[in-house]
Amino acid sequence: MTRPAALFTKEREAWAQGISPVAGLDEAGRGPLAGPVVAAAVIFPCERPIPNLRDSKQLTPRMREVVFDAIRASDALIGVGIADVVEIDRLNILGATKLAWGRAVAALGQVPALVLVDGNVRAPVSVPQVTLVRGDQRCASIAAASVVAKVTRDRLMVALDLYEPRYGFARHKGYATPQHLAALRRWGPTPAHRRAFLPPGIPSLPGR
């Protein structure tokens, strides 16, 4: 696991060259059968100690909420972008993810001088960018973006559960758990499901 002080290495390298602000960019929700894909962009104006900051996948749900609150309480700029299930079906998940990335950067309210993107796919933004494989484990801004995106999406799925309680969205967040698959076979898909992700044997959604 990357040591906390090392998480700001990429930002420090940019700041030393006079490149600022630097935004980290990541998303949550590329794999589920239902719900949107949510992207987040985070700018730390300078190095900030955020206890337990790391890739969202390395945190428990409770710790993600704690870290999310710490990021929100800091002076970080945060932008969130969402692509819904209709856009996922129309653009495919990669296209929809790029759409959410662009919306997240635009929602920052400040144009970054550099964007650090998790993975190896470039974002559709007109500013310099660097892609970092496993960036969510190596870079503070990207790790923070991963936490913001994951917590925001999880909260949306909990809210969706209030309208569609038969599917268990609050528990599995739209992923293909046995409970979710059993509910799909019993009741069929809802408008919150991604047509392109439906497993064999599940009727499609009309009109999409």
C-alpha cells in the first residue's frame, strides 16, 4: 500500500513545475447492472492530510463515509458528473464514463491546469492530462475522487431503493449479486436497469 505522504508525489511534481491547480479524476459504477455511472474530480490546492485517504475499494463503507466527510471539510474543490442509464445504453459504458468525466471536471468551477486520470484512457477535456494505471492507489487527488464518486453513487442507489424496494439496491448497489439476479428473474428489469447489461433470459426494456 502506498504510504500517505507518497500519495501527493504526482501533485508535488506538478506544483514544482508551476502547474496548478491539479485535478484527480475517477469514477464509480462501470460494472453494475443498474444505476448511473458517477465521476468525481478533486483539486487539492496544496498538500492536505486526509486521514485514511486511499482508493475507495480499500475502505469499508463506513470508512468511505468518514473520508468523504474529511474531503468535504477540507478546502478541496469537488466536481461530480453523472451519466444515467439511458446515456449508458446509448453511448456504451465507456462513452458514458467519458461523458461523466467531462461533467465532473466542468463542475469543479475552476479550470485545472492538469488532470490526473485513473487508468489508461484519456478524458474528453481540453486541458493537459496524464493517465495513471492504479492511480487511485498512487495519487491523493485520484484517491479522493474515487471516494467521492463511490459514496455519491452509493447514496443514489440507497435513494433508488426507496422507489424499487424489491430489488435490494441499498445492499448490492446494482451489482449482479444472486439476490439481484433472482429479483430480475422474478419481476423483470426496471427503468433503472441498463439494457445492455441485462443477463441472458431477462426480458429487455421497451423503448430503449
